Amino acid sequence: MTDSVVQEQETAALGKPRTGGKVLEVLGASFKLGLTSFGGPVAHLGYFHDEYVKRRKWLDEKSYADLVALCQFLPGPASSQVGISIGMLRAGLPGGIASWLGFTLPSAVALMVFAYAVRGFDAGAAGWVHGLLIAAVAVVAQAVWGMAGKLANDRIRGTLAILTAIIVLLFPSAFVQLLAIAAAALFGRLFLPKSAVPETPRIGISVGRRMAAAAWLLLFGLLVVPPMLREIVQAKWLALFDSFFRVGSLVFGGGHVVLPMLQAEVVPAGWMTDSQFLAGYGAAQAVPGPLFTLSSYLGTVAGGWAGGVIALLAMFLPSFLLVAGSLPLWDAVRRRPGVQSALGGVNAAVVGILLAAFYNPVWTSAVRTPYDFALAAASFGLLMLWKLPPWIVVLFSAAGGMLISRIV
């Protein structure tokens, strides 16, 4: 294959050549998502798909699905890792940082301000917050519909997606989710016909293998050294960094799974009370962006604005190191025929996991009355039929939620 053909494939996969990616472009796109991406990690993947794949065409459907599959295997916040990965693919390591900043800062700053200004606020009682949950129903339904049409559109992969959804719903745990993904990979490797696996475009990755090795060494070093220093140096900033870095490195299963781990770190240490912790969790439900930004609230309560910054950086630093350590090998490995068969199974399983998450917690936490269903159906129609931008649908759903709270 000639270099020109390869370059054309890369251009088709990314929308334009890798060198055309700009850090400010990534920052602007991710900042818009950071202001409008309500509904949790599954909804975030829907917003990302709409913005980066459908609208901007920075990468193709298959590459996006493969990134989602990779981040499902990694500990930490999967949606943030997908965003960081897309930023790195678009504009290198600075692009990954810009993507994280844009997506994370709006909610992190809001929660730090909340830590100073409010105590014991019940965010979940507000009608507009309930409307945001209903918006997530429409966004996730759109994501499941779109990804199923691309990744589980034949009998074998469709069945695999449905079986995965059933298993994950009946046995809800991070371990079962990982086990289901691994089983789907093995099934795809052994039984999925090669003809059912789509062509795999090349994606440009500017992170080299030396940087990847350095990222893995730094990750393991920061898991070992701070706990040892914490026994010697009695410094609150070190204790905050160690606690939040360790949780961010070891948690599987997304934002809601991290809550008991965080509570076990911050409440027994005397940094805050249970009521303060739960108030922050309620506020985190009312802001867009990743739930892991709860760390900025917790750190601020424990140690002021400096504590909030330390906790936030420590919580997300493992995601950077894991993504930087994994991406360089990922593109080469995923292009092998055997790996592609396995990924065909994994991608079908991811559709099943999204389908399960669409029911619980997205649907069960939002749709309680016929009014809720009507608002969800209207929001879905605005997204799918009228092709309105997600942020407009979010505002529509928030207003509808306020109206429903006055009626019911």
C-alpha cells in the first residue's frame, strides 16, 4: 500500500490530517461538552459520539467503538478517558490535556464554589435536575440506537449484545461487567466470522512507546511511594493526593462505584461528615461533566481551594497515565485480524452494557410518571427526528422537569 493511500485512509478516519488538529479546537469542543453533558458516563459517551464522530468526524465509528472498548478495560472514569484519548489522537498530549480541562473544569469549579457557599443542599429535589436525568434518557437511547446499528447489526452480535445486557442487569457489579467483556472477546475471537468484522482504519497516535513506558512507571511509582511517605511525612496535601490518586487508579465500574471508596477515605479521616459528603454527591448530580469531579468538592471541604485542586488532579492523573501508556500499543494491536474478531465481540458487549445502563440507572432514576415518559419521548424525537443539538435538548428537558414538578 502506498503512502498516499495510507494518508487518504487517515484523513477519512479523522476528518482531516492529524497535523490539522489544534489544541484550542479540542479545548473549545470539550468545553462545550463540559457545559452540556448531563446524565453520567453512559450519557457522556452519547454526547461524545454525536460531537466527535457524527458532527466533527474526528474519528470513524469503528475507532470510536474501539476506544470505548479499551477504556472499559481500564480502571477510572471511562468517559473521561475516552475524551482524553480523542484529544490525544487529535492534537497529541497537549490535546489530551485540553480535552480533559474543557470537559472537567466547568463542573469542578461549580462544585468548589458549592463547597464554600452551600451546606446540606438537596440538589436531587429540584425539578430542573430531574429534567436533566430525563434528557440523559434521550441521549443514551440515541447512543444505543446508533451504536447498535453499527456494532451489533447482525444476528450473532445482536444476540451477544442482548445476552450481555441481561447478565449485567441480573448481576450488577464491576467484576461481572469486566467478565462479560472478556467472555465476549473470547467468543468473538473463536466464533465471530471474519466477514462480520468491519475494516479498521489507521489512526494517528503521537504518543511514543518511550512515553508510554514512562507513564506506566510513573503510575506504579505513585501507587507505591506516596503511601510510604505518608507514614513519615504528616502533611495533609500528601494524604489528600495519596487517597484520591489511589482511588482513581483502582476503581472499576465508573462514577457511582467510586462513591463508597471515596467515603471510606474522607469520612473516617475526619475531613468531613457523612452529611457533607452526601451534600456534595447531591450537588454532583446537578452539574454536567464527570462524576469524578466530586473530588474537587471533597478536597475543598477538607483543605480549601488548594485541597480541591490537589484532589481533582490526583483523581484524574491515573486516567492520563493509563491512556498514555495504552494508546501506542492499542492501534497496532487492534489492527490484527484475530484481535479484530475479539474486538467485534467486545464492541457488541459494550452495546449490551450501554443497553443495560439505559435501563438502570438511567431509565429507572428518571422515568417515574407518564409525564416523565412524555418528556423523554419528546426529547428523543428532538434528537433523532429534528436533529437538534444535545445542549438544546438538555435545556428543553430541564424546563420540562421544572414544569412537571409543578404539576405532579
